[in-house]
Amino acid sequence: MELFIRQLINGLNTGSIYALVAIGYTMVYGIIKLINFAHGEIMMFGAYFAFLLAFTLSFNLPFLLVIVLSMSFAAILGVLIERVAYKKLRQAPRISALITAIGMSLFLQHLAQLIFGSTPYVMKPLIDTTPVVLFNFAIPKLTLLTIGLSILFMLLLSFFVLKTKPGKAMRAVSQDKEAAILMGINVDNVISMTFAIGSALGALGGIFYAMTYSQIYPTMGVLPGLKAFIAAVFGGIGSIGGAMLGGYLIGIIETMTKAYISSKWVDVIVFGLLIVILLFKPSGILGKNTKEKV
Amino acid sequence: MLKVTNLHVHYGVIHAIKGVNFEVNEGDIVTLIGSNGAGKTTILKAISQLIDKSDGDITFLDKSLSQYKPHEVVRIGVSHVPEGRHVFPGLTVLENLEMGAYYRNDKVAIKQDLQKVFVRFPRLEERKHQVAGTLSGGEQQMLAIGRALMNHPKILLLDEPSMGLAPILVKEIFNIIQEINQSGTTILLVEQNANQALQISDKAYVLETGQITLSGLSKELLNNDKVKAAYLSA
Ligand SMILES: Nc1ncnc2c1ncn2[C@@H]1O[C@H](COP(=O)(O)OP(=O)(O)OP(=O)(O)O)[C@@H](O)[C@H]1O
Ligand SMILES: [Mg+2]
């Protein structure tokens, strides 16, 4: 039982990261029907930004400021990617945009390699790591912070999307672009905003991921990016709640597999799951079963 | 108020609108009738800047509309209710109406306009927390019109508001259009239901394969033999 609870907490930790990253996939898909394969690289750059801000400046930035600044830089990067590479392809066949996204992903990996080199940077945790005792369990502060901050940001996002005017405009654009234009909504700005938010949350996931595994390197976004994408599909691509749910489920499935089966099986099971979902419920857990409008 | 001069629109090689001229005077209901594929929707989209014209000019209150981006047209008082309603299916009725007032910041006036819409369409108030995708076709049409009114438009462009509605609802919608006009909104009404459209409008233009073939006062066209034969037979 104790092992189980410990693994559950680990699962929530990994799941928080996948959920944060999955939100970016699902939001971008919701608004322009594109799987942004460069999203894992935004996650990676977010981690590098945090590293640079935390360890290369001559003065010490508070932890929260490091996080917020890294998220902001990642947001700018995400908006730039959309404006430069994807915007012109909005009317193009899906496959062209998809290939561009894959190209962008590889471009960013190699750009990071040019700038930072391929030797991993060691990412020290940005907060002290003494465990906190909670219900008789010693839980690392980092784990608590990862779970807590992730949930906080997801609540903020939900409030934004459901209750604020720009959030409603975002949903309007994702449901009917032409009608949104007729309402006076600047669709280009709403799409940029979507990339900004998705990228900022992806960067936060990247920072937590780097702190959890203590390493940063140019291809670090590939595997968690793919798994977060699976989480988004699992939850129902296009659904923000689905991405959160899918992220936590994949995180928990992964840690439980590691603990009770074998760590060798983790990727087999997670990727196998993707195939099973695509075969039996392509719309995901919370996805709408309606046929896609083109 | 709205003036279309020598309008040409192409879709690739297809010449959809071939030199159309017409005018809508302030306070009028003007109708554009024509059968499937005549180019009615294309003309409304060109006015709203949703598609580019290849030649000609469209002015509203003496200002050329081509200087505006598509999302800016609504700000100068042009509201377009598109063919097929296009309500936001996943937003509630209330949220849809809020989107109609998207660019406005005058909270008090928006509230008043919302009340006016609810007075005109009591069904919408009853269902204000319902998701728009689950409304009936008639209710969706009312929502689409109500949403456009939330912009407080000077002119309302309506693309086949009677499409797919039961006869009794068609009558209701046309009554509502008349009421909206009587409360001061100019209307450009695109219709295939020529009979009803001619009965409530002041002026009419008949569009055939991208060209205007007939125009005049609506009550005259109602008695025109060619119109009777082609559009009022049913
Ligand atoms: N996106 C498009 N691409 C190519 N051709 C188009 C496009 N939209 C419309 N057309 C063509 O332009 C012509 C006019 O179409 P339009 O939709 O304006 O007709 P309409 O009068 O509104 O017809 P309906 O009563 O069926 O709505 C038609 O021949 C149509 O096939
Ligand atoms: Mg049409």
C-alpha cells in the first residue's frame, strides 16, 4: 500500500508535466487543426531559458520570476513559430502544415544544438529539495511544487477559457472562424494568443521535467512531447479538460508500469495505448464523437 | 447608404459575379432574389470583406469598404448573418450573444441591447444557458439574428434566413425582419423565397448567374410576368 501511494504521487508528478504539455497540443489543434510537432521543442527551449536565467546571470532571480520569465520567452517563441512557419499554410492541405511542423521540430532541435552544444546541461533543482512530511509520507518539495503549480496554472487556464472575453473568443474561433470574423474578432490575434498560452504552459512542463530528471539537452523534448501528444489524443484532442485528464492518466500508467511490471515495458505500453485508442475510440475520452467538419 | 458598383468576383477561373450594381437606401428593406448558385452569398461576402473582389467598388456611408480588414467591417455598423446561421455550437446562447457585442466596451448599452434581443426573442431568454448546437433550426436562426443585433448595426445583411424552416416559422422570421427594420435598421435581404421577400421589401433585384437581370420596386416585381413565372410559381 505504501509503495502504491508513493507511486501514485510519482504518477501525479509525471502526469502534471504531461498534462501541461498536452494542453499546448490540444489548444493549437483546437484552433487551427494542426498537430504542432514543434511543441516538444518549445518545452526544451523553456528548460534552457530557465537554466540560463537561473545559473548564468550575475545576480539571483527568485524562483517564481525564473519560471514566469521562461514561460514568457517561450510564449514569444511559440508566437514567432506560428507567424513565420504556420500562418501562410492555414489554407494549405493539412499534410503540408504537418510536414512543416515536423521540419520546425527538427530545426529547433538543431538550433539548440548549435547554440548550447549536445552535451547535456545539469539542471539543479531551483528550490531546496528537503522533503516535506505529509500524512506520514516524505514527499520532495519539488514534487509538491510541480503538482501544485501545475494544478494552479490549469485552474487559471480553465477560468480564462470559460469565463473571460478573450477566452470565449478563443472558443468561438475554434468553433467557427468565419462567424468569429463577422463578430469583429481578430482571428490572427486569437491564434497568436493560443500559441502563446500553449507554449508558456509547455515551457513550464519542460522546466519541471528538466528538474525532475536533472538534465537539459537539445532532444529532451522529443519523448515527453510524444507522450504528451498521446495524452492529448487519449483525453480527446481539442478538449482542454481531456488533455489534463489524459496527461495524468498517462503519467500514472507510466509510473505504475515501472513499479509493478518493468521499466522496459513503459514505452511499449504507452505507445501501444495510442494505437488502441486510435483503433477503438479515436475521439478520446472527452472528445466529441462528431465527425470532423472540414 | 450601401452602394455596390460594377462588382466582379472570381473564384479561381470561375467568374461568379459579373458587374453587379445596386444600392440600398437608409431605412429600406432591399432584397436580392435568385436561385441556387446565382451569386447571392458571394455578394454578401464581398460586402463583408470575407472574400476579395476582382473589380468594382463597395461603399458604405460613402466610405469604400475595401480599406477595412474583414473583422473591422462590423465596427462601422455592418452586421452579416451568414447563410446556414453559423452560431457557435459549443457556446451557450448567452455567450453567442456576448460575442455579437465582442468589440464593444459600453457595458451598460450592451446590457440594454441584450434585453431588447430577449424581448424580441423570448425563446432565447428561456434558453440562455443552453449550448447553441442543441437549439432547433428556427431557434438557431433567431440566435444568429439576435447575435448580429448585439452589434447595434446600421445595416443588417441577411443570407437566406428562411432556409430550412417550417412555413409557420418562415412567416415569423419575416415578421421579425420587418419589425427590426421598423425600429430603424436598414436591411439587405438575400432570399430564394421570392414571394415572402418581395412582400416585405421596398426594392428588389433579381440575380441570375452573377448578373442583375431585373430590378424595381418590390410591389411591381410581384406582378411582373417574368418574375411570376420564374420565382413565384410555387
Ligand atoms: N469557394 C468557392 N469556390 C469556387 N466556387 C464557388 C465558391 N463559392 C461559390 N462558388 C460558386 O460561385 C457561384 C455563386 O455561389 P453563391 O454561393 O454566391 O450562390 P448563392 O446565390 O448564394 O446560392 P445558394 O442560393 O445556393 O446559396 C456558384 O456557381 C458557386 O458554385
Ligand atoms: Mg447562398
